[in-house]
Amino acid sequence: MMTDYFKISKFFLYLAPLSVVIVSTSTLFPFIVGKYAFFRTTVGLALIFFLIGLLFDKQRLSFVNDQLSNIFKRPLVIAVSLFVFIFVLAGFFGVDPANSFWSNFERGEGGLQMIHLWLFFSLSILLFREEKDWRTIFRVMIFAGVLMALYGFLALFQDSAQPHFFRAIGPSIYDRDPMTPDIVGSAFSWSNYRFAGTLGNPAYVAIYSIFLLFYAAYLYFAKHYKNPFSWQSVLLYILGIIFLIVFWLAATRGAFMGLVATLMAFIFYFIYSKKAYRKWLFLVMALIVLTVSAMVYFKDAAFVKSIPGSRLFDISFSAQTFQHRTFMWKMAWDGFKERPLLGWGPENYLEVFDRHFNIKYFKPSEGFGAWFDRAHSIYFDYLVETGILGFLSFIGIWAVFYWHSLKLLISNNLQIIAQNYRQKRDSNKDIFDSRGLLIQRALIFALPISYLVQGIVLFDILPIYINLFMFLAFAVYKFNLKPQNV
């Protein structure tokens, strides 16, 4: 019996997203090093078995050659590949090519990592050719999210009278007593606790949770929404609630605004697609905007402060965290003007920080602000590190994505108009063959908005990149399906 190397390759691709769970307590940066080591290993093994499969299966080799020529003509694949190419190229022409390619223990986000992400993206497109493949990897992502959440919730027990169950694993960054090294820490019991899970930073957890909510919602509307009381549906409800709780406990304002913007985009998709529901959807949008605005306006009121996670509503341009970011952005802009074409190279923002240091960034009474090896904005990070070429290639990914999405949306709307005309149906009647399909498309349309909005005040890391490249590969799959009635 001949070994199916492509199935083995696919297996390692399924394993890759589990890297977000890894906490390597024996390393200097436990929430980072183990993740990228595991991710690169699984992607590398997936590539090796994929190539071995091509070597021993000549028939599949011919098929893959045809697929490659077809896949790499697709606009979204070209856009993603161009961004990765310029990212790596900017490193070679930057101020420290070695650092740009290899990065360091603290981040690990250099050219080598980006190449692995591109391989993950490309192999996913080649090997995940059916809807069931994507549902499987979404389930893997959800499983990883559950483990991430479990790790964070276990911190609740650290300061209690209960025994230390996880002492053998090693210390975490939250341990206050070095004599009691535990897998999680005592942070959950702090009054100002923000959920960090296995990612080590609440800001990462927040945007990661939004991706998890997308996977759960997509799986529900792709397969289970017609049976709302089946055990699979109930399980997805529970998971959705857990991920919402994790998101709320992360208390990250940028991601919160991103989620609100995503809800607006989701509703917009329906407003455009379903005329009969427009007045109700406009009402929902107005209620969301008014509620959020009121909570932000009354953020200092006692009843707002009494709400767990009320930090989400403490949104102000005068906030210290925002002020620190504006200093970083000004430094990044000054650095960009020095090297506008390909920038300073990935992972070299620290050079810009040193050269253009703003003394307002440090106050003896407050200490340092945002960590200084990033501009704390995906837009300024790519602008200063990869120049105008890298920045435009990054924006180009989303321009192509929404060009595809809007083209599909307009096509669907024309289809609806034609169907109404032919069948003379009342506009209030549901003419869609599947409401689930419409909601799936609305979810795909809306999800990137949260990433792009929260990215104004946050940079990319491996757990975000994994979700991002997987989502883009999934979008390539969806955009190239044969047209279906919606």
C-alpha cells in the first residue's frame, strides 16, 4: 500500500495552529520562542512531505503543476506573495539584514518567519481543496483557543488555598514568588487583571478571540444552523460565550472598536443584500452606536466603572497609552522619511527609536510607555520597516480582498433582482436558497475590519499572523468557488 504523503503533509498543516498553545517556560521569552519553533517545524515538515509526495506520485505532480499555474494567477495570491517578497527584500536592503531575516528570541518575526507563513498560506490553498478541509482546520483553531483560554482561567487558582497543581511544568511570567513555579500565575486574582492566556499579552488575546468567534460562527452557519438544538450547535454556542468572555476579560480597547466596526460591516452586508430588512438593520446599527457612545461618554460614572471590563469604554485621545503611541508613530514617520523606498528592514525599528527618540516618551514619574521595538501600529510598522513599497503591498492585499468581496456582493444583488423579476416574489419573502450561505459571506466580508481597525494601535505577532494567512487562504478558496445561489 502506497503511503499518502499529501495526507501527512495536511496533518502537519493541521498541527501548525496549535503553536499558539505552546508556552516554553525554559526559555527567556516563554510566550514566544516555543510558538515559532513549533510553527516552523510543522510547516517545514508539511513542505517536506508535500515534496516527497510529488516525487513519488507523477500523476499528482502533473495535477499540482496545473494547479500552481492557476493558483498563482489569482489576484489575492499575487497580492499576498508580493507583500511577502517585499517584506523579505526590505530586510536585505535594510540597516541590519541578518537581524531582519533571523530576528531575535524576543520576537522571531523576521524574514524567515514570513517565508514560513507564506508556505503555510500556499500549502493550505493547495491541500485544503474541499469545504470539509477548512472546517477541520477551523475546529483545530477552536481547540487551540479552548486550550489558550483554559491556561488563562487556571491562573484563578494560583493565589487560592488550593494546592499548586502545575508546579512541575515551570515558571510563568505572572509568578510573584519564585519559590512556587507554576504553569500559570496569580494574575487572574489581581484587581486589574486582563486575560493573557498562552499569548502573554491581553491585546493579542483580544484580536485572537475575534478570529475564534469567526470560526465558531462560520461552522455554525455552514453546517448546523438548521438544527439549532443539536449537540454540535449547543457546543458552538458555549464556545462562542467562552470566547466572548475571554475577549471581554482581555479589556483591549483597540480590539473592542474593531469588533464594533466589524458588526457594522456585517450589518452593512445585509442592508445591501436584503432590502426587506433594511429599516430594522439600520435601527440595530443606531442602537449599537448609541450604546457604545453613551458608555464611552459616561466612562467615569460609577455604574460604568462597576461593570467588569469597563476599561473597554475608557477611550480618549488624551489617554497615556494613546499618547505613547503617537510618540512612536512620529518617530516611525521621521524614520520613514529617511528611508522611504524599502524602509529600515523588518525588526529594525529599534534603530529608528534610538535615532529619533522623543524625550516626551519617558517621564520619571511614569516610566517607559509602549514597548520600544515596535511602532505599535501595523501601518506605521510596515511603513517604517518595509518602506512605501511594503506598505502599499500590504494595503494592496485588502484592496484586492474587498474588490473580490464587493464584486461578489454586487453580483449577488443583481442575481436577487433577476430572481425577483422572474418569479415575481414579494420582497419580504426569503428568496435565498440558503440564509446560512449569505451569513457566511457576511462573516468573511466583515472579519478583516476588526483586524484593520485594531491594527491602528497594535502590531502583528505570530498568533495573529497564523490566523491572518489562514483566513486569506480560505478567502482564496471561497472567491474561486463556482457561483452559488444565495
